[in-house]
Amino acid sequence: MTDTLRVGLVQINTRDDKDANLQRAEELVDEAVARGARFVVMPEYVSFLGPKEQHEAIAESIPGPTTERFAAKARQHGIYLLGGSIHERSDTPGMYYNTSVMFDPTGEIIATYRKIHLFDIDLTGNVTANESSTILPGEDIVTADVDGHTVGLSICYDLRFPELYRHLALEGAEILLVPAAFTMFTGKDHWHVLLRARAIENQTYVLAPGQFGSHEPNNAQCYGHSVIIDPWGTVIAEASDSEGVVVADLDFAYLRKIRKQLPSLANRRPSAYRERVAAGVGD
């Protein structure tokens, strides 16, 4: 186990040209590695962000061509790599999963996470989305190991459900991953607040690479502002308003110090809150 880990986040403007998107993502991974990153994280829907009518044409099985490209990139540089998320084929015609795949330095898949919470909202006149019209929800909470440190996986809209992150923290997560394509309208008010809250309440690092800029359909806008947040809730690196890479060093001695001095995880009292496995159970 190492006490420090240099991480890099890719911020990209994915559109509806899958091959061009992947080529640009690979270039940004190379840039992060050139800046010393041992672990590189890409954003949600890194391979395609376009009309739902094209999902059938661009969706893949896992393993598949896109994950093979990501595996080769991890192997080339000897890094851990989270391939943001891609459209994964399901057994249901016309339906897919929004899936993150994580690779170790040999290019082996070490984690596969399917987004649990789907972005179905109606902020009339601002943002309307119905992700579940083509995406199926995942069911499994997923962690992986990076150089002896437990990493918890999530995707975008998951961020609004703190119970997921508490489960990840209780499973030992020291790093929480939130690859995203947050909208401009919600992001400007909620992105930093929610990410900092997840870091503070779970006393973890949070790595949140985001999509930036416009994409189809209807010239929708993503907020960007990819951030790395420490266990005190401080933003230690943030992307500018453009494509690019942000890099920072994670200090796990600092994480342990915070957990010792302010032991909120250790001070939990589950018996008092009568935690339930099934939602909605109570008197």
C-alpha cells in the first residue's frame, strides 16, 4: 500500500462521433500520464453523447471494442484507468446499461459498475430527461482496489443518493468516483455542494470528472468543473471551462488523520436509526 497516489481527471466535450470521442479521450489520458498520474478517471458517456436513436448503433458488449481500447491504454502506460461510462448492451431489445469499467495496469478488468439511479427529471423549461427510456438500472454496489486503497464506484445522478456512498464508505472506500455529465442548469447550483458533502460525510477523497460544453440533442449544455476533493471537503484541483486534464496527489495519511481526529464514521449508531435493507420499512 502506498500513502500517496497521483490521480488525473479527464474533462472532455463528447458528442455524437464515437471514434473521434474515443481518440480525444485517449489523448487526454496520455496527457494525464505525462503529468504523472497513476490512476486516470474519465467522465460519464465518454464514448458517445448524442441522440437516443443512435444508442443501438453505438452500444457494445463488455468486453468489446471500446473496453479493449481502454485496456490497451491502461496496459501501455501501466496505470489504473476508469473508462468513464459507456452504453452496454443488455438482453432487453432497445435497452442498455450505463456502465463504468475499471482496468488495472495490466489491462485486466477489475470492476464493472452499472449506474443504479437513472436521470428521470422534469424541470420544466430548463432540463427534462428520461434516461430510463433506453437505460436499465444496475443493482450492485461495487468497489475496487487501487494500490491497496479501496475505491467506490458511482455515476453522475447517483450523487444525489447519499445512502449509496455511505455503503461504499462502510465497505472501506477511501476514494469515491463520480464520472458525470451534469447539466449546466443543475450543476451551477448543486455540483460542488453535493460532491463536497459526499467527501465530508464519508471522510473520503472524491474524484469527479465531468463532461463539458454542448452536445446533441438540442445543443444541451454540460457543466464541466471536474474536481478533486479531499476528506475535509476542500477542492484541491478543478478544471477550467474547457477540455483538459486536472491532476492532484491524494495523501492517505491525511485521510487517516481526519478520521482519527473527527471520528464521525466510527461514531455512527445504526441501532438508533434502525437501518433497513429495504427502503420504506418502518412503523
